[in-house]
Amino acid sequence: MASSKAYLEFVLEQLSDTDGITYRSMMGEFIIYCRGKVIGGIYDDRFLVKSAEAAKRLMPDVPYEIPYEGGSKMLLVEDIDNRKFLKELIEAISDELPEPKKKKR
């Protein structure tokens, strides 16, 4: 089942206080970036983030979910209505992740 554009717009609105948020549509789902780093995505109308140490620390009791068949476990963001928490979560994940590799030309 693909994610809806309406849910994407809702999540993007909730993340609007966070700088550097972009997204890319991919096979009916949406990959979410913060400052050029993949931090998670929207899969079957669920907002999932990478299981970075910062995310596990900020959301110690949330369930792991599989975004798609064969995908790695990710953390389900349950407190989607709390913009302050989302900003802290996304920025912490982004700060922890390595810079994306430069593509060779």
C-alpha cells in the first residue's frame, strides 16, 4: 500500500519548525531528508526514522517496524503531534548520521 500525499503534507507541516527538511518520492513512499541526510521516511502512512542511538534514547519504548519487505527495522514515530519533540528528534538523528558521500562526476 502506498502512502498518501495528504499524510506526507501532514508530516511535513509537523516538521516545518526544523530547518533543512526535504523529501523524495520513491515507489509510492516518501524518503525524508534533514540537511541532505536520510533520516527516515513515510511508509504505508507511518512516519519511521532510522534507529540511530539518538532516536533510541529519545524514544526508548517505541516499536520497531519494517518499512517494506526486506527493509531494515526502523522506529515508529508515535508522538507525531508534538512539533517540539519532532524538531529535537530529527535534529539529533541528523547530527549523529555521517555526511552523505559526494557523488563522483
